[in-house]
Amino acid sequence: MIQTLDALFDGETLVPEVPLNIKSGTRVRIIVESLLPDNKPTSKSFLQTAKSLKLQGQPDWSENLDQYLYGENISENA
């Protein structure tokens, strides 16, 4: 009988994520295949990501957001 299951290695033993459908004392063959790479990619903060994009814009963009987004001036519509 062949079963495919996921397990977690705790440093000493493999711990199945679901119960095994075998009797205690049954000999088995285990083939280990890592599901995730050993080195985790480092996550970046939002600010690091924004800086890496090297976006260019006007210095007053936050003061004139509606004008830049919609081509409108709030004071004209008020």
C-alpha cells in the first residue's frame, strides 16, 4: 500500500500532519522530499519595497492628490 502524506521534521523525528492508516510495528520506507527551500526569502517592509521601485513624482503630490489622480482642482469644485 502506498500513502502520500505531509509531515513536519521537528529536529529529531518526522511528525505526520494526518494519522497514518497502518498498524503499529509495520515496516515502512520513507522517501524525503523537501516542500520548501531551505533558505527563506527575506521579506521587505512596505517602505523598502516602495524605495526599491525608485518612483519619481512631484514634491507636492500629497497636497494635490485629486489633481494628479483626476485632473481636478478641489478649490474649483467647492
